[in-house]
Amino acid sequence: MIDYAEKRDFLRMPIDCEMTFSKTGSTKQYSGSVINLSSKGILFTSKEKFDEGDVLKITLTPSNSDTPPMEATSVVTRVTSNEVLYEIACEIKLVKG
């Protein structure tokens, strides 16, 4: 039997919503789809590749119009590719609002 212990401080919750983001210092906007979210991190897909350490300003737009968008500053911690999209993991540093 395999013994597995969750090492994350906060569990990630699956979320299916769209997002927009930009690299700090740039006005160019990109779009992506959120895979999961926790209080300290986010995983999303995008057609654009970024590097570890890049700082992104992200805006999540929930499908429920009663929930306001979430704006945050995040740092890219991991990027993987499935030949079509990039999966980008970020540590959330600051939530606006």
C-alpha cells in the first residue's frame, strides 16, 4: 500500500472559469482557463508560454454574475506543455480588493 501525505498547506478546488492576465510591465492581455484554485495558488491553461519567476496580474471572471471578479498578483512557479496548451502554476502573492 502506498502512503501518501498531502504536502500543500491549502487544498486546491477545481474551478471552471475564464481569466485574463498580463505580465507586469506590459499592457498586452492574454486569456486562459482556470483548472484549480487555492488561497495561495492557481493552475490555469493558456496558449502563451511564460517562464518561472514571471509576475502576472490576473483577473478571474466567475460564470456566476453575482460573484465579483477576483484580481491578484501572482508569480509563475511551474510551466508544462501538452503540445496544444501550457499549464501554468502560480503562487498568489496579493489579492486586490
